[in-house]
Amino acid sequence: MSRELEEYRALRDTIRERGTARIWVFLAGLVAWAALTVATAALAALPVATLLPLLVLAAAFEAVFSLHVGVERIGRYLQVFFENDAPTGATGERGSLGWEHVAMAFGRPRAGSRVDPLFAVFFILATILNFIPVVLAEPVRIEVVVIGTAHVLFIGRILAARWVAPRQRAADLERFRQMKKPSS
């Protein structure tokens, strides 16, 4: 087996594995967050206790986002270095369009069938639910401001990542194309 074919297969395997890991990280992170939220609501009367579940929620989101970015970047690498821009595609056929080209050309699906690879809506809903114990604890104003700011900043992070994610493909594609050009 040629080195290029071995690399191609390893990278496709990595995409598959990280794509699956992203879903499991999301589910495990949401379960851990929910358990911590219930525990802190039952055991701690202090509004500041909601910051621990928020931290777990943020860590889960960052892991999901990191896995998504990595998968997308590997996909663009394959597209530039292994598909029809290369002398022969990974299948050995000259000039054939590969999976990455077709997936990118397909674009966004029709309304109603769109998938959120970052699970942003769920993370935002969980963040809002995470703030409810703060309100129920009858906090003083400074607690609401400090803890509320942490929650709002996390929602801002989710929205920023959601804005960046669809633009990443084109940026990575362009960067890999620049890297592939022979230096003059």
C-alpha cells in the first residue's frame, strides 16, 4: 500500500472517530452537567455553586468545538492534497471528485433538515437552565451580576463559535491551497 493511500485512510478514520467522539462528548458532558446541577441545587444554597456546573458545560462545549474544528480541518486537507487537485485521487482515478469536494459543494441542506454540529441550542438552553437556581436562591444584586455575567459570556462564546464554524471550511481550504502552491 502506498504511503499516500495509507495516510488518506488514516485521516478518513480519524474523521469518523472524531465525529463519533463529538457526539459522545456532548452526551457525557450534558449528563455530567445535569448531575452537577441537581447536586448543587440540592446541596448548596449559594448561587455561586452554579459556576461549577457551568464550568463543566463550558468544558464539554469546548471539547465538542475542538473536535468539530479538527474534523473540518482534516477534511479540507484531504480535499486539497488528495482529491482532484492531486495528480491522482485517493482512488487512483485521475481527476475524480472525492467525498470532501462533493460534501462541500452540496452546501447547506434545506430548511428544517439542518444539523447543528456544535449542539449550540442545547448548550444555550442548558446555560439558561443552569442560571435558574441562582434566581431561586434569592441572591443579592452583586451575585446576580457576577454569576449572570459568567453565564452571558458563555452564551456569547457559543454564539461566536457558531458564527465562526461555517466560515472555517472556506478559510481552511484557502490556507491549504496556499500551502500547496510551490514557493517561488
